[in-house]
Amino acid sequence: MRLPSLSWMNRISLALTLLCVASFFLPLPAQKKFSAALVLVSYLSFCLQTLRRHNEELATQHQGFSAELNQANAQSIMIVYASQTGFAEQIAVKTAQHLQDAGMSVAISSLAAIKVETLSKTSRILFILSTTGEGDAPDNAAAFTRLVMNQKIDLSHLHFAVLALGDRHYQQFCAFAHRMDHWLKHQQAHSLFDMIEVDNGDEGALRHWQHYLGLISGHTEMADWSKPGYQDWILTERELLNPGSLGGPAYRIACIPAQNAGSNDYVWQAGDIAEIGPDYPPEANAVNNTGERPALPHREYSISSLPADGKLELLVRQMHRPDGSLGIGSGWLTAYAEIGQSIKLRIRENRNFRAPAQDCPLILIGNGSGLAGLRAHIKARASHGHLHNWLFFGERNEAHDFFHREEILAWQTNGVLNKVNLCFSRDQAERRYVQHAIQEQQADILKWVEQGAAILVCGSLQGMAEDVHQTLSNILGLDTLESMAELGLYRRDVY
Ligand SMILES: Cc1cc2nc3c(=O)[nH]c(=O)nc-3n(C[C@H](O)[C@H](O)[C@H](O)COP(=O)(O)OP(=O)(O)OC[C@H]3O[C@@H](n4cnc5c(N)ncnc54)[C@H](O)[C@@H]3O)c2cc1C
Ligand SMILES: Cc1cc2nc3c(=O)[nH]c(=O)nc-3n(C[C@H](O)[C@H](O)[C@H](O)COP(=O)(O)O)c2cc1C
């Protein structure tokens, strides 16, 4: 410990003390010795106070330092790549740059340099991994797979995400990234969001990755790496689905293509995503240094209708930014764009959220705007005559938030939905969410899964998706749930 340096006050006091101490050894009257003792006691108490003040100062500095350190940890992240021909490395550098521009502290490393100790000391890692050969790890990942992935390590402190680069022409698509994802989960590491697969450099999947980089860094306004090839659509309908709700307003949005309605560009399947190109609100005056408005980043929305409906529908929750203004994408769709106006939209294929083609039972689980993706699936199941379907849906109050109520009740009456469990969290004293209904229905869940059921989950990542995953793994066992995921029988579209 470093001692406090003596101020001139302390020096005078020290001299006084020495004088006092010396006075005890001098032949002086008792009264004088008593006064000297008083001076000595007051000096010692002065010294103690100074020392205490100094220690408090040190403690305060320490507190400030650890608060900064905590902040730095929350804002710091490691990016690890394994690359054979350089693409994963290139995306890793772009990812690092993106997060740095958003104010985060970023470390970047090849998987070759990662040891057990690195994993033990790091709290957040984004893995960007390609696959080579026939489902093999890139050459420079060989040491890691041999020395680290063969071990059992406690990684319960680690939060991670995986961007998987591959090519669907190969039989074992993104196999190395899958092996890593599986291994990390078995070491108790927590995934920040589901693995994103990039087929042959697909820019849409890379924009999806960027969506999560925005959430991680808290900066969702960063420009897209590549602008989607939007088409012109016309906004035709906007309907408020939850008047009087305690939650944010949620709208059914409908649009139709501006032209070439027969083109393949306008065909989609249940599970697919609409990438929207938002525009500025009418009163906005943001310009960059060239005097132009920078292009706003895309936003993704689950498509909630089928082409057979003759329109593309979305279910959009209006969001607010920290400064109180409306969210870039949800504000554009729910407030600023006018009916009849042209909007930029691109359909993104989302193979990871497809239901099995065969007529197996299907359990659909979602909350809030997550009903969008499930609605398209229920419509598709009805159109194929696949009628073994069970819906779990959660919102706040039945009186205000039962989105698409008439449609859901009609599906129940005409046998498209065999079972429906609704959880309105605020309709009773105790909060009740979909995971609670799933838990109560565990016997039937087991029965349905034994009969070959698939499970689709759509909606919020925070809260719902994690708790549903935990509840399902308690009921079915983590191994069963993982095997279901590998077979395409457990799929999630959560955000
Ligand atoms: C695959 C996918 C499907 C989606 N489907 C739908 C859908 O069907 N309906 C729907 O309403 N939304 C959906 N979203 C979310 C949507 O893309 C936007 O993130 C959302 O509308 C907010 O964007 P914004 O531009 O309005 O708000 P922003 O301007 O980005 O931000 C507004 C505020 O909200 C915060 N925020 C943004 N996104 C989230 C989030 N996901 N969780 C918590 N806070 C957030 C921001 O940090 C900011 O404080 C989906 C997202 C993904 C990735
Ligand atoms: C020789 C070779 C073998 C490949 N094998 C696979 C494979 O088994 N599975 C897969 O999903 N992708 C495979 N790919 C595709 C790559 O993973 C993909 O092109 C990736 O973007 C390359 O990233 P990289 O440049 O970082 O290595 C292969 C590519 C090459 C050239």
C-alpha cells in the first residue's frame, strides 16, 4: 500500500508531536505533561482521520475503476474465425469494424490461437466458421479441434454466437460450425442467438447477422454492409390489432407488388422474411457531409400470409428509440408510410424456419408479434390438409391483445387447430406465460413428440424463447431437443 505523502500541515503536526513526546522526558510539571499528552492525542486522531479519508478516497477510486471495468466488460467482445480461403476472416474483420464503430472494445483472433485458458477467461465470443473438404474444419482449426474440442470444460460463463459459412452444394452443409455449436452447448456455454448459416456468401443471411450486431452493440442504426435488392411494393392496409392495449400498438400491415405480380420474386413460403427498406419520417432533416441523407438500414419482419392470400401481410409492433422517437423500421411501417405509397421490400428465403413437408403433428409456440410467422404456417398447413396442429400463444390481456382472434377461433372450430393454449399474462394476479402452459401440458407434449411432432417457436428472444427452450428441454431432455433440431423438427425464428 502506498502511504499518503505529508502535507505542510502534517509536517507542522509531526514537529509538534516530537516536541510533545520529548516533553515527557523533560523535568516539567505534571499539568504541562498533561497538555502535551492532549496535543499528542489530537495529532494521532488527526492522522487517523487523514488515513481514513485517504483510504476512502482509494476505495472510491477503486469503485470507479471497477465500474469502468464492468462497463468495459459489458462493451467488450472477442471475434474468433476459422477460414480456409479467407472469407470467414474477411467477415470477421467486417464484424469487428462494425462493433468498434458502435463503440465496443473488440479483440479478433484466428481459432488457431485459441486455447482452453482463452475460453476460460472470455465472457463473450462471436465465432465465424467456415467448413471445408467434406464437412471438415479449416486446416488452421485442426489444433483446436484436436486439443480443445476433445475436452470437457466448464464454459458456463461464456455467451457465444456462431456465424456458419458454407455451401449447400456440399453434403455436409456448415458441418464444422454445427460441431462447434454442439460442443459449446455441451460445455454449458449460452448462445446469444441461434446459429446463422450463410449459403455461398448469401448477403441476406449476412444482413441478418448484422441485425444481431445491432442488438449486441445497442446501435441498430448502423448502415447495411450490402443494400438489399429491393422491389417496389404498395402499402395497401394498416390495421391496429390491439386498441386499448397496455403494450405498444401492433398493426397488421398489407402490401402488394407495384408491378410484375406474376414474377417469381414475389413468391414466398411460410417462414420467409420480408426485408424492408425504411425511409425517413417527413420532418427528418438528417444529412451527411455530402449533403445527402444516408440510406437507412433494412429491417426484417416475418411474413404472416401466403401468396394465395393475394397480399403480403406483416404483424408489426411499434417500437421507440431511447430518445422517444419511433423505431426506424416499425415507425416507417406503422406511422410514416402512407396507404397507397410505394415501399421498398425484398423477400428473404428462410429455410431454417420451414415446417416439415410431411403430415406430422405440429406444435406452434409464440408470443406477441411472433404470431406473424406462426400464422403463415397455420395457413400453409390448412391449405395442405395437414390438420394435426397445436397453438400456444401469449400476450398481455385477452380483451385487447388477442391478435387475429376471429381467425384463430375459426381455425379451432373447423379443426385446423386441434388444441389451442392461450396465455394472457396480465389477466390474473400471477403472471402467466406460454412456458407455463407448456409445462402444464407436458404429458401431451411428450405424446405429440412421440408421434413425430415438429415444434416451431416464433417471437421474442429475451424471455420467451429462452424459457420455452428450457421448459422443452426439461420435458423432452436436451439430447432429444437437439436431435429434433438436427432433423429440422425443432425450429425457431426469434428476435
Ligand atoms: C427474423 C426476424 C423477424 C422479425 N419479425 C418481426 C415481426 O414479425 N414483427 C415485429 O414487430 N418485429 C419483428 N422483428 C424485429 C424487427 O426486425 C425490428 O427489430 C423491430 O421492428 C425494431 O426495429 P425498429 O427499426 O422499429 O427499431 P430501432 O430503431 O432498431 O430501435 C428501437 C429501439 O428498440 C430496440 N430494439 C430493436 N430491436 C429490438 C429487439 N429485437 N428486442 C429488443 N429491443 C429491440 C433498440 O435497441 C432501440 O432501443 C423481426 C426481427 C428478425 C431478426
Ligand atoms: C474444397 C472446398 C470444400 C468445401 N466443403 C464444404 C462442405 O463440406 N460444407 C459446406 O457447407 N461448405 C463447404 N465449402 C464451402 C465453403 O465453406 C464456403 O465457400 C465458405 O464461404 C469458405 O469460407 P473460407 O474462405 O473462410 O474458407 C467448401 C469449399 C471448398 C473450396
